[in-house]
Amino acid sequence: MRYFEKVSFSEFSKTTRLSLEDYNNYNLPKRSTKHSAGYDFEVLKDFKIKPGEILKIPTGIKANMNHDEVLMIFIRSSLGFKNNLRMCNQVGIIDSDYYNNEDNEGHIFVCIQNEGTEVKEFKQGDKIVQGIFTKFLTVDNEEEINNNRQGGIGSTS
């Protein structure tokens, strides 16, 4: 079973500084067409990103998925082609145990860099990244792993 849900209002207000009204009005990611692979994430609030600037952007979203799946996050193709925007890590990898672990609610953030020559403006509700769920494989002779994730971004290092 896989699904998106909003982070708690406490997490939302702490990381976005937005109101309860904003929390009640933003959308969960959705596909734009019947055969789209990616679920589009929308911008929570207006912002601008200047040439050379890097921004960490909260999505207000967390993703529950099966243990043999991963959610990969990519910049939307049009933003890369038309505006030269990139995700700093190129592809975001959201593991299934990122969701509601002991020290982390699972809030998905993206880090965007403007490698273009013009300021790019985003308005609330604009689509910015897309997420694709996929299954992954592990090696057959792997030793049993007993560690459980505790924390958020970078917690498995």
C-alpha cells in the first residue's frame, strides 16, 4: 500500500511558517495524465530563486510505501529544459523507513539550484518536482540488517 499524506500541522507550521488555512488548502501530489509515471508536487508558497541560488523547499508531504519500494524525486522536465533548474542531489531518494520513524515524521524536502541566468518565480500551487514510486532489489547474500532508521535527511550516514 502506498499513499501520500500531509505532515502534521505542527511540522508544517514549524518548517513553512504558514497558517492553518494554508495547511488546509494545499494539495497532495497527483498525476497530471492517465499514463504519467510521476506525481507532481506543488509549491506551498510564492518564492523566487535567483541565478546561482540554492533553496531548500518544504513540500508538506510524506509518503507511505511498501518496504521493497522507494520514491524517487526529480525536477519537472520543463523546469530543467526551460529554466535550467536542478535538484542539488539530482535525484531524491525517499526510503520507505523515512516515513514516521522514531525521530522523523517523514517530511519531504527538495533542494533546488538555479543554474540559469534569470530569476525564476514560483506561485503557490505551481508544480515543481515529481515523484515516482518503484520497486528495488537487494542482493541474495546480504547479511541481516537489524538497524532501524532514526531521523530524517542524512540519518543513514
